[in-house]
Amino acid sequence: MKLNLQRRGRWVLAAMVVGLALAGGIAYATVPDSSGVIHGCYQTHNGRLRVVDTAAGAACRATEKALNWSQTSGAPTYNVRTGGMVPGTSIARAFCLKGEQVTGGGGIVPDSSAGLTQSHPVAADGTVAFGTNAVAWQVAAEGWVNVQAEVICAS
């Protein structure tokens, strides 16, 4: 009986060592790779996607297409730009720089209890923008008070 328990103990210990080795190998996987690229394999007939560790020698199968993407690139940078008053009005506009895309905006009335009466994207021709033709954000206040516009721009 004592001999049987010793054998079980050895098997349990061996199983634990193998389990820790596998867990260590999984934790050591290099996904994404050193340049920030995640490598994947796409199964064209059923749409399954799996991530592979190319540094460990993994590769796509013959029935799969390689699909790689970068973890570090593609993320937009957002900038908040402030605009001033349009002379002779209670309107303020804030513009994105060339190459940036308007993603939102708003405004404040800094020195008054007056509220905003307008807050919308503006196209290059000064009309209300729809879709992706916005170049600025416009706000207006009631009562001919100072107002400040802000636009959120992505690049």
C-alpha cells in the first residue's frame, strides 16, 4: 500500500512539472512579435481565425490564408482645437487642420448665463455638414455674447 502511494505521488509530481512547463511556454509566446505585428491564419471556408506565434515556428496551413495586423499602428491621434468668434456675430467656429477629420465638437459661453443655440459640424462652404465633409465645428449663443467653439479632430 505504501509503495502504491509513492507511485501516485511521483505521477502527481510529474504531471505538475509538465503542466508548469506548458504554462511557462504559453506565457513565453511572442504574440505580437518584436515589431508589434500579430500573425493570424484565416480559414476561408468557415471563417475561423487563429493567432500564431511565428517566432516559435508556427505557420498557416495549406487551407488557410495569412492575415497580419499591427498592434501599434492605425490608432488615430485626437486633437482638440479651439476657435474664435466670427466678427459681428454670436457665432464661433473651430477648424481642424488639413488632413484631419472632424469627430465631434461643442462650445461654451464663458462669461454669461446665456445658453448655446447652435452646436454642429460645418462644411467648407459654411453650411451644416453631414457625413465626412465636415471641416469645422460651429456654436452660437443667444443674446450676442462671447462664445467659444471646440472641435475634436482625428489624424
